[in-house]
Amino acid sequence: MIWPIIWSLWMSFQTGRGMNTSFGGFSNIKRLLGDPVFFRALVNTLTFLLIQVPVMIFLGLVLAVVLNSPTIKGRAFFRTAIFLPCVTSLVAYSILFKSMFATDGVINNTLIAVHLLGDPISWLGQPFYAKVVIILAITWRWTGYNMIFYLAALQNIDPAIYEAARIDGVPRRAQFFRIIIPILKPVILFTAIISTIGTLQLFDEVNNITAGGPADATLTLSLYIYNLTFRFMPSFGYAATVSYVIVLLVAVLSYVQFFVARDRK
Amino acid sequence: MTLFDRVQRAMVYVLLSLAAFVSIFPFFWMIVGSTNTSADIIRGKASFGDQLLINIVNFLASVDLFSVLFNSTFIAVTTTFFTLVVSSLAGYGFEMFRSAFRERVFAVLLLMLSIPFAAIMVPLFVMMARMGMINTYSAIILPTISSIFIIFYFRQSTKAFPGELRDAARIDGLNEWQIFFRIYIPVMRSTYAAATIIVFMANWNNYLWPLIVLQTNEMKTITLVISSLASAYYPDFGLVMVGTILATLPTLVVFFVLQRLFVEGMVGSIK
């Protein structure tokens, strides 16, 4: 019997979570409900989640469907190129984005050169644009990752299904929404949950690109927990309370996603 | 081919090329940046300069390269080794041995998989502090070696391990440990290779937990070093780019050498 040993070994690393109870009490919850910074962090995190995850999943799906078509030339090159961002560390690419989105930086210069922009935007200095940069950055890093999952799933679809659709005269766009998406639903659900969990613990990017600023516009829950524990006066108990909000969010959102996916069957 | 088809086809290529360009550009930017001065990088100069040597010299002057690379490599390699031993054993055990509680315990594990790290880092830190492990390698290595994701990955992959092989080995008189080490590991080597890549990358790139636990300069990893260099009030992006290349290179090399395994490893968990 090997696994109980492993299990107990594993448990010994994890029991720490129980420690929160000794810090507990209602005072932390009271502080949480009256904490404007917490609500800003919560709203920011949910904003990133609600905008970034659907955009990324849609982009990943479109790219996967296009790359799955056998008539496209150079598929291996495009696949590798689009997947490439996944090999960078979160910190490394955050630094690259920070330098590219400088006010006189390469992004502004390019946008001005192609006349998409009149004056340079202070990307990292304005609350709205700072959020945009964070969303662009995460989308850059993870779209290829999601695309790989969809590609793998698309390759398992029986070609006879497309053939039947063609014979029945189903137009291309309807194929995408009526055939491909329903078949890929489990994979989409899986990536949606993974991305949701990932976005809820967003930390590396915001800490390295904007450090939560300007004026807490990109502060996320994870960064707030970090600040509470290790940057301001250490307040482990309150930080743990904020942590539980993340656990709760993951639980609720995963449940909702499962429910939505099941309902439409 | 009708005109409409042709336009549509052209649009597909435009879309793909744009996506490929956007994906590759930051890599190009990183390499170009390492050859320019910090001021040029901030000004968006996207052509090669002649500052590469100076940036490397500056980088070496502000970073103890040997200790940083040693820390990163040591942590990533030991963690990978122990994670593979412990988690593959667990995954194998979950699939191979029947028990009344097996599925229930596994369900609990899967549930834990969805608990984000941010939610457990505070208690974990308190625990490590009580055990006096702050600023040690063990504080990084111990919490990571039992990876639920890798256990899950190995359990899934073990479903493909032929049961007859195990039965034959038992008849030949091998005990369970011998079966695991002499038969299972060699047969499953491609699973091990894929898992190695996943775990190594995750640990080489790990940021939040080392940031919390490693507090002195001589313990810092490359990820922590480039992050603190880049968050200075007036960061020297030239030398930061050199550091970024250094941090990205190992995973980039692994990706290009073992591309098939790499992608297989990522997708494998949902087969």
C-alpha cells in the first residue's frame, strides 16, 4: 500500500490551511466589508476575468479552427509561433511589456506611425489604459496555450461530421457555432475553469508591470493579500480572510460554469 | 475558387501572420533591447545597437551571476526530481491499488487542485516561519514536491500501462517496488519526460512563493533578480534585458529541443 504514505506526506504539507481558524472571528469579516481597497481589488480582478477570459477563449478557438484546416500552408510555423509566448516566465514577459508600453515606447511610436494614434498614450499612468495593458499582456501569454487544447480536441473530431455538414449544405459560420463549439464544449469548459482560477490569482504581471497602480487601478486580490502580509504591517489573519474570498469565488464560478455548460446540452 | 473564397483565404493568412507577428515581437524586442541603452529602449528604438557588451558588463556588476544561476538551477532540479518521484508514485498507486477510499481521496485531491496558491500562501508562510525555514531552499522545495496536478497526470497516464505487464512481473517474483522502478518507470519514460518539462518550467519561473520566502540576496533566483532590477525607480533596461534573456533561455531551449513532448505534456492531462 503505497498511496496512504504519500497521502499523509502530502497532507503534512497542506494542513497549514486549517490555521486560519485560530485567527478567525467576526472582526476580520467586519473589516473586510468596510474596506474600500478590498472592493477595488475585487472589482479589478473580476473586470480582468470577465473581459480577458472570453476574449482569449474566442481568439484561441478561432486560431485553432483556422490552423486545423488542412489547406492552410505553414501550419507548423504558425502553431509554433503562436504557442511561443507560453515558454516565457510570467516575470520576464511582464518586464518586456512594461518596457514596450513606456510613454515614448515602441507601442506608442508604432501606433503613431500608422496613424492609429495622434498623441502618445500614457499606458501605465492612467487607470483605464493600465488595465488595458494588463489584459493585453495576459491575452498575449495565454492565447496560444488555450489554442493548443482546442487544436488537440479538433483533431479528434471525426472528419465524417464535416462531410455530412457539407452535404447538408451547412454554411461555414454555422459549422463553427453549431458543430465545432458544441463538440468542444468539455475542452472549452476545462480551459475556462483553468483560466478563471489563473486570473483570480493574478499576481506576477500586475506586480511587475504596474505594481498595482496607478491609484490601485490594477490591484488584484492576490497582490492585495501579498501587500497585507508582506509589504504593510503584517496582518496574517486579515490576509487569510481575503484569501477565503478567492476560494469562495473559485468555488462559485466553477459551479456556475459547470451549470451553464450542462444546461445547454 | 471564387473571388469570395480567395478574399476569405487571404484574410485567414493576414490573421495568422498578425497573430504570429504579435507573438514573436516581444522576443525580438528582448534581443534588440539587450543591444541598446536603457534610454533607447524607453524611446522605442527597435533596431540593433552596439551596447550588448556594456549591458552584459553592467549586468555582471550588479548581479552575482554564479549564485543566482546556482539558486535557480538547484531549486528547479531538486524540485523536479522529488516531484517526479513522489507524485508519480502517488499517481501509480492511485490507479493500481484498489481501496475503499481511493475515489473519495482522489476527489478531495481534485477539489484541492482548484484552490489557488494565493489562498494558501499566508498560512504556508506562517507554518514555514514556525519551523524556522524562512530563507532556505527547503521552504521552496518542500511545499512543491507533492503536486496534485502531476499526480493527476500520472494517474491518467497509468491507465495506458498494460496490466498484463504487472501480472507477469508478479508471477516472476518481483515485489511491488521492483515493479515500479524496474518496469513502470522504463515503460512510462515519455510520460516522465513530459512531466519533467512541466515541473522544471514551473519551478524555474516560479515567482510569488520565492519572493515571499527568499529574503536575502544570496538566496535569490534569476526570476527574483530581474524583477527587482526592473522595478527600480530608474531601471537600467539594457541590463534588465540581458537578465530576461538569461531567464528565458533554458525554457526556450527545452521547448525547441523537445517540442512534441512539451505540447503532449500540456494536453496530456485532459486526454
